[in-house]
Amino acid sequence: MTDALRIEPAPGHYVLRGGGAVIGETDNAVWLYDDGPEPRLYLPRADIAMEFLDPSETVTQCHLKGTASYFSIVSKSMVIKDVAWSYEAPLPGAEAIAGMLSFYDDKVTVERI
């Protein structure tokens, strides 16, 4: 891990709601601290109802984490574009978030219970 990147367990139980449904629950989330203004919560893909998410064409680059691919929530009544991102093959130092998802706070609700 670089000095600018730190990944730590996020104690507690987290519930993820988006598009009018619970789309995930986990006891295995992690906090990622990087050079951004606030830490980001990452949730294991195994704890997310991936049938609500469709891959997007959006891709971004981070100098600390690598290439991020994005997902949109798709339901019968709406599409919430690019709601989440994942680093499938993160750069060295960020391997602990491989395949995990982080969600935009203004597009979904994540609660610690």
C-alpha cells in the first residue's frame, strides 16, 4: 500500500438501498482512504444483488487504484446511471478492493445498522 492509500475493515452491518429496493447487505465492507476528500466504503460483490446492476460503458482511471468500471441500477421503472464502480484489477497496494463495489452517496443510501 502506498502512503496515500489505506484500506481498513469497516466494522458493523451495512445495508444498501437503491431504486426502491434493498440491493445489498454486508458485514464485510472496507473503508478506503486515499488522496480524496473523504474515505469511500467498498462492499463485496458477493453481498450485492448484482441482478439489479448492469455494466455501463463508463471507465475512469485513478493513479492510485487503476481502471474503474461502472454499473447502473436498472429496474422496471428507472435507470440510475453509473451508480457504482469497481476495480477489477487494481494497482499494487489496492488489491484488497479487487471486485468490490463503491456507490455514489447521492444515488443510493448506505446505512450502518
